Amino acid sequence: MQINNIFQKISDPRLQDHIEYSLESILGITLLGGLAGIDSFNGLADFADAHYESLKQYFDLPDKSPSHDTFQRILSSVNPEEFHNSFFEFTERLAVIKQGIISIDGKTIRNSGKNNNPLHIVSAWCNSNSLVLGQKKIFEKSNEITAIPELLKLLDLNDRIITIDAMGCQRAICEQIIKQNGDYLIAVKGNQKTLFEGIKKHFDDKAKLEQDDVSSWVEHSRGHGRIEERKSFAIDNIESLPNHNLWPGLASIGMIISTRNIIKTNKSSSETRYYISSLPADAEKFCKTARSHWGIENKLHWRLDVVFNEDKACIQNENSAENMDIIRKWALNILHKAKTKPDQSIKSLQRKASMSFKHLAAILKGGMGDA
């Protein structure tokens, strides 16, 4: 278990004459705690105390385990940017990115930050690998527009498809993705009124949907007590779309109509979503790419809240809130990599890790691979 090596590039902000626990030891124990589902500084102290003898085999510890104050003080003082850089380098070594759909979306961490100013994080998620690739911190959701370009700069977009919700529907973002040799599929809503109304008008013309140059696709799915139908349309004949030439790389527009029927109550609901894309008009690809974007909500944000208890953590210090968010995503990446069965749950792995240090060490070994 070579966990110390992954923190070597993080500088220690403490006075060297007053160090009782090495930085690598505290960060290493924190990451192990994250793998075991520990969600507080008191929990980390209990975890370190319970596994003290086992931890001494891997970390340079004095004759006592670190207190909750020690974890809180160090996690509050470590530079989050340096911490993220180490996480980013680790993730790059962890796995080769498959296929190449990268989803970008933001999440507010409730009960974090001071003066009712919770931390908001924009993350990059690869659904095919179930990996968090990187993140950027912002303070207000409207600032995702400035955070997304900074996050994109960190990523290899070559031959990747970037999916973003309507907040990221900006010409500068489209231009950056194209310049980095990527493609995009971006949702369009009222924040781009002219574009939105132009696309809607395009698809409201039923005659156009019956033309030969319109790609269409229908798929159905059943599960969780409901039946869903998704009708997808894509058009590359966009000459009549207002200001279409102002959007870098724009090659096609799309519409997806999702209908959901609850089997027990026989109640139905429908939602229509519109998209711009640099991809050729392919309704099937549009539909499947758009669906993959929900992985960042269902597999990342949902797990951070439900499995890692993120919103109830109540960590107020800005640095420690961000650093603990990185720890959760670091642990999530390792746990995904360590899964031996497709249907094995993250929560199950965490429970086993909390019950047995031997099992925890096996998860870490399986999840780190050659990283």
C-alpha cells in the first residue's frame, strides 16, 4: 500500500519545528477514512484510534493517534489547488479514458462555507469509466460560466464529446472545446433566448421533421415502476437558424422528447429538451450522449450526498470543505476501480472497509492499480 507517494507534491504549511504527524500520514489516513465512509473530523479521529496498530505499519505515527483537531487544522491549511493537482495526476494514471463522453456540471455543497455562502464545485465526469476527472471551485452558480473554461483547460478533449447543461451554452465555451479538438452537445434554454426560440421554431415545423435530411430515433426503457420513451431528432440543415454562424463549430441541432409513464398510477409526463452540437446530425447518438450526461447527477452528485453524506458534513472552513470534497471524489474513484462485480455497490465496499483493515487495504490496492 504505497499511499504516501501520491501526496509528495503537496507542500506542508506548518512550522517544521512543531510537527507531530507528517502531512502524508494525515492525508493518507483521511483518504483511507473516506474509503471507509468516514464523513467528519471526529470520525477520522475515531477511525485512526480504532486502526492505530494497523496504520503504524504504513505511516510514521507517534505513540498516539491524531485527534480531530489535528485533522481539522491540517485539512484547513493545506492548499486546495495543490491537493487537487495531486488528485488530478493520480486520476490521469488510474485509467485510460474510454469512449470519450465527458460531462460538466456543478453542485452546491450545503452547510459548507460561512455567511450563507456555500461552496459550489464544477466537476468533470467520465460516465464510461465512472471517474471524476477534475474540478473547479466557484462561489455562485452563475459563475459556472467562468469556471467551466478553467476546468476544460485541464482536460484532454481530443476526440472527446463534452456535454454541458444550459448554463454552459456560451459561444466562448463552444470555441474553446473546438480549439482543444473536442466536440460538444450542449443543452439550450431561455438564457440564450434567440437561439432557443430559433431551434424551437425549427422543430415546431412538423413538415421539416418528415423530410429525408432529418435524423430520427426512438428508444424505450422500463424499470423502477415506470416506462419511458425517448424520441430524438437531429438536423444539420440549419441555414435558417438565426445567428447560427456565430456559434463556433455548430453543425447540427437536436430535440429530445421524453415521456414517462408511472405504471402503478398510469400517470404520464413529458419533457422536451433542445441541443446544439458540433457533431453530424445523428439522432441515435444525440439521444445516447444526452442520456450519458445524467451520469454526473445519478452516479456522482447523488452518491456524494447519499453515500458520502456530503451535504450534512457541516464543514465551514473554506479550505477544509474543498479538500474534503476532493477526498470524497478521490475515494469514489478508487472504490469504482476496486469493484470486482458490475452490480457491487459503493456502500457495500465502504461497509467492508470500515469493518476490516485487511479488506480496506485490499480495496486500496485494487483501486489504485499502477497509479
